Amino acid sequence: MSDTVIQPRPLGHPLAGQKMSGARMIMQVLADEGVTAIFGYSGGAILPTYDAVFLYNEQQGQTGGTPIPLIVPSNEQSAAFMAAGYARASGRVGVCLVTSGPGATNTVTPVRDCMADSVPIVVICGQVATAAIGTDAFQEAPVPSIMGSVAKHIFLVTDPAKLEATVRTAFEIARTGRPGPVVVDVPKDVQNWEGVFHGNGMLPIPGYRRRMKELAEHVVDSHEAARFFEMLGESQRPLIYAGGGVINGGAAGALADFAAAFEIPVVTTLMGIGSLDTRSPLCLNMLGMHGTAYANYAVDDCDFLIAVGARFDDRVAGVPAKFARNAKRIAHLDVDRAEVNKVKRAQWSHIGLLREALEALTAHGRREQFKRDYSQWHAYVSELKRVHAMNYDRASQLIQPYYVIEEINRLTQGEAIITTGVGQHQMWAAQYFDFRQPRLWLTSGSMGTMGFGLPAAIGAQIANPRRLVIDIDGDSSIRMNIGELETVTTYDLPVKVVVLNNFGDGMVKQWQKLYFKGRLSASDKSLHKKDFIKAAQADGFPYAVRLDRKADVPRVIAEFVKFPGPAFLEVMIDPEAGVYPMVGPGQSYEEMITGDFIASRHKVSIKTPGPSEMF
């Protein structure tokens, strides 16, 4: 990776040397970067680029080329979440195109969401003319100041000669290292400027490229590998703790090979779901605040914890000193140096590309014929899974949300893309769905943004037109971006939407019942007049059904899943259904509440969180 202005690109770009507007340059770079869809909402300051999109697609149609579809949602927040869903489901950079002022500020939440979950998107914002910046012009917002604190990087293009290189560099930064969102703020006069298109060239960002070069070159050497296997060899109860970095780094296959080669069980974070086939005997599913009881107990009981692409966040290690309390050693592999030793001290660590690191460790272990008998540990873990299995009130006459998800899962067999909003339905989906591979589970993990599920499903469907995409949502969460129901039908996308209706903010109500003596302040929506079925029908859904009888669950869900076009299903679930297990804030796994239907190995009394504890 060179630090010069001009980076090697494919020679002989067919448009090199042509004079074109800045807007056309933006569009051409998007095409050159392999963009297959643009999500956005137009406005005055971005009109030149929207016109360039129209002209590009018109030309592609005339010459037999491939146009780049422009997906227009109901608002800019949804546009950026669609770009995020596209990126999460495909691994490619998602693109969002919005205007200045409110158009740009409406993308702040999804930009922060992508930064927190390491999702690569490029947001291109229109801006007022260069001469008007700082004058409080119409629809002006200080985008660099606002986005600088939430994005991986922000560019304000004031030199039009650098526009082409800037957009190209934005893609480089978004997709490399720890992926993330990059924002490009382009004044209207820069879009209208005309200059020579080069077809190559990048900005000089020497420090960043040096760090990326160091990451690529920092491999696990034989000495490092030998030390790792010495620690593994001394362990009797090793456990892999896999996070979202495994998926973002394209390392799921390498993780599966590593775990299988040395017979090490695996727990995953919320963001790491799908990094190992959930049906694998080695998979203990999700750990953490709402993880499986057996995963959390395995973490408590392991003696060597191997963290891969995970960051020991508060939802996993709420009490760091008591997390993995019997682990004599911790190993940590990550692409981000800042995450190592941030929460838990690691006795062995490697900063580098995860796939290459895991492959090197696997190769070393096989070369040295490393072999240990972990049969007792496997038997112990299997017993944990049997005794502390996920369960619920199966005899209830009310529709249980877990039953609904089990029925959908029975039909999809771990092959569907599942998106969610945020709340109880999100955790139920994480707990009860199977995922055979990565990039099938799309959720707002760190930010926990309600309204994420529906636009993310649209982006995922655009990225994967032949795959079944289902949004599992809640009646409160879907309200946040319910306008995107119309987007689904406008583009005739076969997205399936499930609303698990429990008349309110279910997770908030659960906390209020546990910790606030049942005072349901602002969380109960049983008096709201919303008719979701009529709303879906008004937005053109050909299949819109309300399910309120338990006996009808198998039949209706089969109809819903098999319906060939857009489908909407509202399920009236038990309003008292809770999310269990649950580890309260500031509490350890031994204080985990498992509810009435999952066995606990500790007698637990519910403790009110301290005044400084997080939700």
C-alpha cells in the first residue's frame, strides 16, 4: 500500500481523460468500486449527483450495460440503514446518497450504528456551495463537526480536483482494517465543477496505510504459535469466544476449521452469531446478558478462554473481574489493538487479520500433530446443554413468541436472512433461530437502534435477491420506520415482516417489572389504536394476516413463509412473555435469572441495579 497520491489501478480506464462534472465523477467511481445499489433521498444540494445517477443508468440501458438501481425510502435514516443491511448481508460497502442539512443529520444514528458494529458504508452528502459554508445558509449543517465524532472518517471536499480520489479513498477506508462508515460531504459547486476524469488515484493517507500494511504483514509466527499451543496443551477446558470481528474479517471458515481441528467448543456474541453453524455440536450459541444458560456456565467453567474478534463489552462481561472467573489464561486475537487488554488482561494476544491468524494457528497445530483429549470437557458441556436447555411454557394457551420463531426456523432451516428491530423480539430471535453461515443474522448490536429491522431487511434483499429475508420486529420497534412498508411494495421485494405484538416496549416493561415494582411508565401501548394489518394493506402488501390463535400457528406460518411476494404477519403474543436467561446489569453469570422454565444451578434473588448501572 503506497502513500503516494496516485495508487496503481487497472490501466486504460475507458473514460480516462474525458471531461465530466464532479457529480458524474462520483457516479463513475461508485460504478468502478462495484456498487450494485444506491440508497438515498434527494434534495437541492445533492441534485447534480442524482442527475448523474439518472444519466448513468440511462446510458447503461442504451448500451446494454448494468444499471445501478436507486432505492428511495421514506426518510434518510432508513436509506442509511438499508445501506447497512446491504453491507452486513453481502460484505460489500453499502452506499447512501442524501442532501445537505436535515438529509445529512438524519443519517447520524445509522452512521453511529455502523461505527459501533463495524459495518462498511459510504454516506455521500450534498452540502451548500463552498462560499456559503459557515453562513447558516438554507439547509446547511456542520456535517464534519457532527459526523467526526461518530464516523470512522469524514471528508469535506473543497478542492474539486481531489473529488475523484476522495470518493475512491472513502471506499478504501470503509472496507479495510476494522470496517466502518465514511462520510463524504460534497458542496454543490464541487458537484457542478467540470474537470478531467483520471480513472485512478487515491488521497495520500500515509499513517492509515502504514497501519493497514502492518496488520497485513503481522502474521502468527512459529514462536507465537508454539506459545499458544503450549497454553492450549495445559488446558483441560478450553473455550472459544467469537465476536462480530470473525464475520467482518471473513474468518468464519477459518474459525470453524480451527475449532474442529482441535475440538474446542465455541460461544458467540450477539454480533458473532453465524460465525459457526449453530447446529454444530461444538456451538454453544450466544453468551452474555441474554445468552443461553449453558453458554454462560461454560464461560464460568472454562480454564482457557480464546477470544476471537470480540471486545468483552458490558453485555458480555458486565462484571469484568468475575467474567470467565476460572480461566487461568486468556488469549485474544483482534484486528484492533485498542480492544486488547482494554477490559480483561490477555496472557497471549495477536493483532492482525483474523482469517490469516486462525489459518496459521491451525496449520501449526496440524504440523506439530497437536492432540489433546477433551472428551471429559465435551461430555460436561453436553450435559450443560441438556440440563440448562432453552425452554418456555409450551402448555400455555397463549401464543408464545418462542414457539412462533421455532416454527419459522423449522421451515427456514437456518438458511434465511433474519433482521430484527431492538427489544425482546431481537433476543428471542437470537436465541431460537439457527444460522448455518455468517451474514444471515442482521441486528443493531451495540447501538440497539429501534427501527433497524425493516430498512435493513430491504437492503439485505437488494443484496441477496434470491434469498428469503425475514424481518422479526416488535410492535414498538417497527413503528420507528414503518414508512418502509411502502418501500417494500414499491420495489416489489419479497421481504417477509413479522410483528410480535405484545402491546408495548416489551424489554422496557420487563425491566420495569423486575426493578421498578411494575410501574409501566410510558411503555404500555395497549390503548393505542394502530391497526397494523390495515397499515400493511394500505401500503400494498398482498398478504397481511393477524395470527391470534395458537392452533393456527403452524398453518399460518407455513402460508406466510411460502408466500411468493411481500408478506406481513402480526402475531398477538403473550404480553407477559419474558426474555430469559437474563443477567442483570452489574451482575455476574452466577447471578443469572433463568425464569420458570430453564434450570438454574444457583438460587438467585433479583437485585435492583445500582444507580450507575446501564439499561
